[in-house]
Amino acid sequence: MEQTWHDLLFAHWAVAPGDLRKLLPEEFEPDTFHRTGWVGVVPFRMSHIHARGMPSLPGISHFPELNVRTYVTLNNKPGVYFFSLDAASLPAVWAAKRFYHLPYFHAHMSAKSEADWIIYDARRDQSNAVFRARYRPTGPVQLREPGSLVHWLTERYCLYTMVEGRVRRAEIHHPRWPLQEAEAQIEINTMAAASGISLPSDAPLLHFARELQVQIWPLSMVG
């Protein structure tokens, strides 16, 4: 699959690894940076979604998405583990659950620009999972150096999931993240709580990316 991500906010909170361990399948241990685990809430927009070599399908290739994630490493390969993913497209939700076995949910969502702010609203169908915020970049684009926390959080090139009790992995390829420092006014955020995650009251670590082109490979078995 090929797709483009737009106006993405990384909002990260430090979380005790033991709290994350309770929520992960037993095959995974939380990845930590200096013995601290992290949870990310990531709103953005997707566009130009298509199978490689095929055109985008009208009406189902542009929509907002939001994910709640943490980080794991398996066989020395760091990756992303998703607690939930919300999307505003029912066909996309169906396809992602069918082919990638990810915990996708349909939600009513909007993302629009207002001056230099992104105004973002998401409410999962028949659920109390809500994210409502405004955010914007506040600094120049920087490519983060290996060994830094931000590089550790963002430069991960696969996702992990479980299929019938077995670990599967999908490779993800993209350029290095063109990240900017960011600010956000988060009015309500119950997306993580819907997955049983209690976020601390501390302000999150915030970063913004205007656009990134991404390729995602099919799932393969691990081990």
C-alpha cells in the first residue's frame, strides 16, 4: 500500500512500563527509553491511499485517522504496537481489519485548517472515545538524530499485531520524519482511556509533521 500522511501531531506521554505490560499480548514487552515507556496519541489526515501500481479509489482514499500506540521491539527490530486506530472511512476500516488485523474503529472525524492551526475532532461511533484539539507547528523542520528520544519514538519502520495467536509484522518504509516542535490545546482526549490506558496529567511531548509519503508491506509471520 502507498499513502500520504498530512498535518500529523505526535502527542507522547511517559508511562510506567509495568502499566503497559498489562495491556500488551504476552508475546511483547514494552520498549523503553531510559527505562520509561511511552504512549502516543496521533491525529492526522490520509490521502492518495492505493495499492502500489494502482490508482486511488474515488471517495475512499482521503480521510482523517487517529491512532493510540506504544512501542515494542521483537528480534531486535523496533516497531509500533497499536491499541486502537480510528478512521472516518468505513471501507478503510473494513480493509485494515481484514488485511492487517488491526484494532480499527469507525469514527466521525474532521480536520481543517484555521490560520496556522489544525482543528481536529474525532468521536468513535457508539463510544465515549473522543479527541478534540487544535495544534500547530512552532519551529523549523528538523531531522532528529539517532540516540535522541524523538528519533526513538518516531523512526520505527514496522508495525506488530497478532493473528490467531501468532505475531505478525508489516514493514513500513518512508523518509525520515520532517518534524517540527509543536503546541496543542487539547480540549478532550479519552482515546487512550478507551483502551484502558491512564495518561498522566503532565503536558505531552509534541511534534508536528506537515506531510510524509509512506509505503506499507503486507503482514508476514514473525518467528
